[in-house]
Amino acid sequence: MLAARDVRVTIVGAGPVACLVAIELRKRSFEVSLYERGSDVRLATGARGHSFNLTLTRRGLTSLDEHIVDMLYRNGVVLPQRVIHHVDGTTSCQPYGTDPDLHHLLSIPRSLLHEMLLDEAEKAGARLNFGFECIGVEPASGSATFVDGGAGIVRTSADLLIGCDGANSIVRHEMFRRGAQMRISQDYVADGFVEIRIPALTGGGHALLDAARDPERPRHPRHGLHIWPRGEFMLLAQPNVDGSYTAGLWMPMVGGDDGEGGERLGWDRVRTPQDVRALFEEHFPDVVDLASSYADDVLQWSPAPLKTVRCDPYHHGRTVLIGDSAHTLVPFFGQGINCSFEDVRTFFALFDRNLAETGSGTGSETGTGTGHDAAAALAATLPAYTEWRRPAGDTIADLSLAMASELKDRSGDVAFQTRKKLEKELHLRHPRLYVPLYHAVAFTDTPYQDAVARHERHRAVLDELCARHDPAGEAELIIAAYAEAIGRADPGSGPVPAPAPDSGSGRSDGRAAGIGHLVPAPRAEQRPGGIHGTTGTGLHLDPAQQKELLDVVTSRLMDFHEDLSKGNHPAWYRVAAAEPPRAEQRAPRTGTAVATLLDEIFDSALPDGMMHPHPGFMAHVPSGGLFQGAVGEFVARSLNRFAGAWAAAPGFARLEANVIDWFCSLMGYGEGSFGYLTTGGSIANFMALRCALERLPEHQHHRAAVYVSEQGHFSVAKAERLAGIGAGGHRSVPTDGAYRMDLVALRETIERDLRYGTPPACVVATAGTTNTGAVDDLRAVAELCREYGVWFHVDACFGGFFRLTRRGRVLLDGIEEADSIAVDAHKSLFLPHGSSALLVRDKGTLKQAFAIPDAAYIPELSQDDDRPDFMDYGPELTREFRGLTAWLPIKMHGINAFERCLDDKLDLAEDLAVRLAGVEGIDIVSRGEPHLPTVAFRVRANNVSDTDDTDDAAEAARLTERACELICSRGNIYVATSELPREGHVIRACIMHHQTDAGVIDQFVEDVRWALHRLGEE
């Protein structure tokens, strides 16, 4: 099993939130890489741009390790209050809470916080990559594409991809575009802002500190968030430790009439230094003498627009959004960074819980679990994270918009200040019965949505009391009445007060303190009624329920196929190798909601292992799985007709016989030929051997010999066992330089068996070996078999239907001479798995091998060869009606469409072989002309083509195996390795999917080049 350190995480973005995520990941031993399009801010000099100070509160600080919090307090400024600068030039202070040591904001320049967290992430072992702009994401597979500073393309593949790339997130955009079924709203507000710097006093110190003095302790001034509320616009200023202030001017982007005969200011009306000076001298005169460069600051940058972004879900596939990329807030509540840091804390609280559950009984602990434990815990964490944080993100977005009005207008209103004073006193007297909304949001960990819901209930009571009594003169009466009303109705109301400072904000085990409430308890399974819930004790579905069930299933299938077409599934899922699915020892006693069952199929079972329907799946011999064929099979299963006896379903038996006749004709068989539709080539090969043994006396069956090339499929050996041929009857015939059966060796082997009294039963020629796509000389084998009177069978499961093409007819010349042919329509006709056939040149041989006469209880059995009972032509009695799987797509499209598609696969294979031959360090296995669409290649050792040297051969095998792993790791392509007698270890690609096109081949070549580059780095 992989160690946890082998679970890879890619983070898009390297801002403060991304750094915190990286720190937490490294605590848990993940391999972490961050990609940032900008430069390293620690090296930056010059202009600042838009970077208003961040205000951290306990909600956000709790997510940070204690030593980081200590550094922030040493470099930030504590703000226990608002300082309101009124129009008349006076000031007033509005404390944030009842205890300034607990209830305060920590003002910190964004750049300073960012640099600290970058240092911490780097020290933790995260890899920081600057100058990498993300241009594409494949959220289902966790892959991302970047352009580096030198305009090179870099692709990454990870077990988890995290979008921390801000309000204009490319990761969010790609999730929306690539099948996340995401709802996104993006709303710009009327305001924009510019940053202004108020310098420290000449002798040092803060210029605005006098305005923030505590009237009760005039010798001990307290800092605050300075606000100049002016209705539609405002100025904010936050102090820095160096004595300066970072200020921001917030104003509507467009001005106009205020509706009362006056003018409403906007950025469109502030264009010159004179405009700026006029604005400040009228509305902010106390700042004019303190900030000599304010006019230049205002005009230096265009106003930064403000917007709110909401989305749902926050995750898709292996990708998740954290911070502003998931919820972009306007900054008026100062909760953007706090909410984002709480995202991180919640995500890892959920992950730790899931990891503990996944690793239960295995001794796994945080950071020491297996890679599978971590992968499984991540998979469980992503949907829970969306469920837990999305309501919080929406709620704080609404609160932030509402706070804009409070700051710009109401904060200077006397009635508003009186009400706030009443609320603070009420909270001081009855902290569990009333918590002001701002207090609950900033200074507790109560989920935002819960804080709002509780506040709405309590505010309604307080509003009613304030409407009946004067808040200024009857505060005592209101407080007493409120306490009585709420205490009686909701005695347990109110969030628990914030923990004391000495409780610690971080722990050595990587788990933040005080996060228990952030982890939602597992929910009991809900079972709604109707077809979406349990279906009762009966099994019958009425037509309406059947339609409803089909609609639900169809919707999920369409979503899957749409995701597949958009590249939202990789060609394989790496977690497949970690651990088998959980076993269920007992059948469920009661029913489960259909939606839940579909979730298990599509969300749990499907994203695991190899994705055979993926156009980039090139391992083994792929099956395209035509949707039309699946529909045919569904119809057949739904009609549930038995076509094993002609009389039972003559129409359906005729359809199946038609398909068999088509297949026979396509292989060159004429009158008198027939066949049997099977579930796979293994059964077809077994049936062929049973037919072959009918030519021998029964007492010789167990001694008979079967001849197949050393490149033949292992299913032949299995078929021998099923047919009763002894273990000593298998003859592996050597191959020539093109990996085709050596006819001289075949003749010598048959002659030797005849000399020793071993009866030759069957020669199995191969029309498309799995390793190289080689086709034996079928015509020559046919002549040899006729000479010795041996049954001639062709295993054409791979290549049979290529006989539709001109090149294929040349390659498969002589196949029509075979006594029997096994074909897989789920390979070279692109049908769903389970679509195969055995075809025989003489119909009677099948009946001779499988018919059991005198089934007296079925008097309807046919005696007419033109009305076959399929039970007499194969090993099965009861079986499903198989013909529609092939009949429907062939009738829909015509056989010419399949011919064109097969020709295209041959072209693509030729193109791939030529392009790979031009890649330095690659050797292509020689391909004859014509050839089936398989390309095998290997990586050179020390750039030496000849690997006869044992050390070079071992090194070439290692490099080839590693290259295959790297190619597959990107998720675009899945190929496998194999072993060839002469070339040794090779990667083989088989191009047999109907949707594999030139773009997929381009991607394959790119991935090979990338893998070789990585090999060079290693």
C-alpha cells in the first residue's frame, strides 16, 4: 500500500488561504505543490496595488497555529472598537464587545500575513511554484494545466486538486464547465475602492490615535477601525505597527442624482487631483493634513470593483474549492479571511474524523494512515465539506452586503448607536440569552447560519420591546422584559462564549482547538416514499413508477456520459489498487431509496479502477461499449422473452439468427454456416474445441492435442480444461520475427504427436494477438490443417471484424477456410461487453456437439434447421435473448459506418507508431504491413537501442514500467505493459474505442514526452 506521503495534492494559488491549506496538509504527510501565477511576494518591491488590511477575529485566528498567532499579534494592531468620524468633526467610539482583550479585531497588512504563511508552508515542506498560470482543470481526475513564465506547458496530476485561486477562480470555472452541475451567481455591487496611505507622524506614532481615546481612561488611548460614514460612500482606516494607516475610500462606481435634488458622488465624477481634493476637503477634512499624497493615491489605481460570488457545490470529482474561490465576499464585515480560514479548519476537522473512521481497526492515526485511508477519507470529506460550508458561505455573503449600509450610513446615526449600546448591555447582563449578531459572527465559532437564525428570533422580541419603550430612557425595563420573555421561551438560548485566550489556537497534533462543533454528526439515512424511497413489500411497479424509475436512471446515465465526453473522468482511477470495496455479507432486509442506490453506483463504485468506456483507454483490447448496443440489451432484458427455443419467440429467434448470418457473411462464410452468440471469446473458444473433439473417438478426447502460438490468448488453455482435454494436451508453438505462428514448428509438432500416438484435435490460429496485434498466416494454416485432417479454429476475438476493411481483408486472408471462428463484437464492433460469437462453416457441427435429444417436456422443439432452437447449438438452455445488442446498432447505422470507424483506428495506430518513432529515447516494436491497431514500444536504457546486455535490459524494463506509470498518472490515457520474447518489457497501446480520435493520439504523444521528461528528472 502507498504511504500517506504518496498521496499528492495540487493547490492552485499560493495566497494566505492556500498556504494555510498546505501547512495543514503537510502536518498530515501529504505531498503538496502550490502553483501561483504571480511572483513571490516576499521578493516584491515597488507599488502595492489594491491590498486593504485584513482584520482577523477569533473565528479566523483559531485556525492558525499558536506561534503564527503570536507573530501576528506582534506585527498587527488590536482594534477593540470602531471610531466614528462624524460630519460635524466630532468622533465617537463603539466598542465591539464587553471585553477588549477578547472582543477585538486584529489588523494586519495582507502582505505581512501572506509572507508569514508562505514561510510556514515552505518550512513545512510544501513545494511553491511561482509564475505558473492555470489554464485548464480536469476536476474529475484532479489534473491541471499551467503555463509557466517561459510559456511552457506544465500538466499536473494529483489525488486532490484544491482551488484557492480567488474570486476569479479558473478552478471554479472549469468545475462548472466540466460537469459539476454547479450553480454559480456573481453579483457586482455598486461600490469600488482605492487604497490610501496615511503615514506615521514625523516623530513616530499614529496620527489618528487621539481620536480613539477612551473617555473613561483618557491617558490610555485605544486603537480602532476608523470610519467616516457619509451615506453612499465612506472612508475606512486601519493602523499598522509602524505608525501608518492603511485607508480605503469606498464609493459607487457611477454617481448621479440622489433623488432629493442633490448629487450622488461616484468614481466617474472623481477624475482629477482637483476633484479628489474637493472631495476630501468637504467630507474628510481631518485627513487632508495627515495624508499629503492622498490625491495621488486615489488616482494611482482604477477603483477595484467589488462582487459577491456564490456557488454550489464546492467540490466535484477530486477537486474542491476553499476560500474566495468558493465564496467571494464584499469586505464590509471583515469576514473574508476569517470565513476562509474557517473553511480550512472545517475541512481538516472533517478529514481527521473520516480518516479515523476509515482507519478504524487498522491502527492508523492522523498522518500515518495508508494512502488508501487518506484517499478514502478525502473522498468522504469533499461532499461533507460542501454540505457544511456552503450555507455558511451564503450567509456571510448576505451579512457582508448588509453591513455596507450599516458602516456607510447607520454607524453615525444616534438612534442606531443607542440601540447598539442597549444590545451590548443586554449581552453583558445575560450573555447566554442575547448575543449581538456582530459578536456572534466575529467572536464565536457558531456557524454563521445558526448565528443569524438565532439572532432573527431574538431580535424580533427586542424589536417589539423597543417599539413599546424608549431604548434611551427605559433600557432597564426593556432588558428585564427581554430576559423574562426569552428565558421562559428559550432557556438554553445563545452560543457558548468564545474560549479564553490561553485555550490555545493550535495543537501539536495538527488539530485545531475548539473545532468539535464544526464536524457534523453522521446523519441517519432518510428514506422518502415513492419510487425514490422504499417500494414497500411488493415487487410490482405500475407503469407510472416504471417511467419514474427510468427517468431517474436515465438522468444519471446522461450525466455520466456528458461528464465522460467532457473529459471529467480519467482513463483510470488510482484508488482501485488500494483496497477492494467493502463486503456485504448479508442481503438487506428492507429497501433503500433509488437515489441513494444510484449514488452508490455512480459516486462510489464507478470512480474506481479502469474506465473502459474512456476514449483514452488503450490497455488490453478495449471495448467501446456503444450506447445503442446497451439500449438494445435493455430492451431485450425488459421484454424478457426466451429465445432458446424457436417456438417460444419466433420473431426474436429470427432476429438473433439474422445477426449470426451477418457475422458469418462478414467472415466470408457461405451457405450452411451458422453460429451461436456468447458472452465472450473464452466461451466461444471452448465451444470450438468441443466441436473439434467430435471428430475424434470419445476415448481419445482427454489425450488430444491443441496447437496455439506462444502469443495466443490464455483463454485457449482454459477452454481446453473446460472441454476435458488433459493438462498435457496444450502445445505452445513458437513464433517468427513478426510474432506469427511458425508453420515449420507447427508441422514438426504435429508430426511428433502423430509418431507418439497423440491425436491432433485442433489448431488455433490467432487473428490479432493481444501483445502486438499480429495475425497468423491463416491461409497457410488452413492448408496444413487440411493436409492432416485437423480442425482449424481461428481466435479472431481481436481482429475478426477488421475483415470489413480493405486492409483487414488482406490481413485476414484465409479466415473463410477455418472450420470455426471466435469473434468479439464488443471489441471490433465496439459493442458493450458480453457480445461475442462462435461461427462455424458447417452448421451441423454445432448441433452435433451440443444437442441433447428427447427433451420430452418441451414438445415444441423444432426439427427444422431453418428454425433453430438455440439450446441445441450451444452449452446453455435458459439464457437471455442476445441478438438485439448487435442488431439495433447495425440496423441503425448500417455496416458501412462500422467499416469507416475500423479504418480510422488503423490510421490512428499508424500515425501513433510514426510519431512515437520520432520521440528520442523510444523504440517501437516492428509492425508488419498491414497490421491491427496495436503499437508496442519501450524506453531505451542509456539511449541504447540494443538491450542484449543484461544490465541494460533490466534498466530498460525499469524505465519502461516507470514511464507507463507516469503516462497513466495524468488520467488522459491508460495503457499497460507486457513482455515480449525479444524486446522484453514493453508498453502496448491498442486503439479500439470508437471515440478515440486524433486529439486523443495528440494527448498520448504529449503524455509520453512528459513522462520521458519526468524520467530524466528522476
